[in-house]
Amino acid sequence: MTRTLIPPQLRRTAGLICSFFLIVILCTSCSKKPDTGQDAKVTTLGSIEVTAKLLEIKGDLPDIAMYDYAFVMKYEVLEVHRGNLDTSLIYVGHYNPLKPRASVADERVPEIGGNIKRFKALDVHRMALEVPIDDYYMGGIINRYFEESKEPVYWAVWSNSVVK
């Protein structure tokens, strides 16, 4: 059996080339691409579409298995994509907020959803909204901003996470 020897300079060059490509592959596979939260539902449902930062969830979300409710949260509007909005601070009611948006729709409220798994202050959401909530949801509404807010409460039809 004959053995072919690879010259040391060629081995070094091949090693450097392989290392370079390995680093490029790792960097591109590990980098997160921004996600604007845009999808076919959020861009067509509701009469208003915004990207907004969840400023506050006032108090704990009630964990009442046998009770369906909307819980009002405070948002700062970062961008209006569709519709008219005269304020940068809005109050949004989310149906059964302890449930992931992908599984929140039910026979009572079938046309809602999104990809948010859980609500957390300072997260950014892209939402399709209707206003006022009372025209679109007939049920219990927990609004801990009632005395603070003179604005109408918006109904979250579709809510997606935004990842920057």
C-alpha cells in the first residue's frame, strides 16, 4: 500500500479554509432574523393594525378555569399599519390571556388567535384590533384601568409577537 503525503503548507491552507466556512455557517445559523409579527391574519382581520409595546399588566391574571373573560392591558403604540388612531397609549382587551393565542379561540369567540405564548410586560406585539370592545365581545371584562383611562378599550382579534 502506498501512502500519499500532503505537504504541510497545503494542509494548513485547507484547515484555514475549512475553519473559515465553519465559522460562517455557525454565524448564519445562530443569528436570529427579526420577526415583524406580520402574517395573513394580522394584516387582514380587524379595522386597526398596530405594533405596540406592552407597558403594563396591572395585577395578576386570574386563573379561573370555568370563567371566560377579557383582560385589559396597557400598550404604547409604536407604529400604525392600518386604520386611524389618535393616541399613542391604548388599552387592549385580550380574551382568556393565560391561554396561548394559538389555542385561545373557542365556540364563544372563534375568530381570534396569534402566536403569543404568554403575555409579558415590555414585549412588543403586532395586533389586529377592533374598537370598542363592547361591540365585539359580550362577556366579562377585567379592566383595572377603568378610572385611569378615558380612551376606549380595543378588542384584540389577532396578536403576534415581534422579535427584533
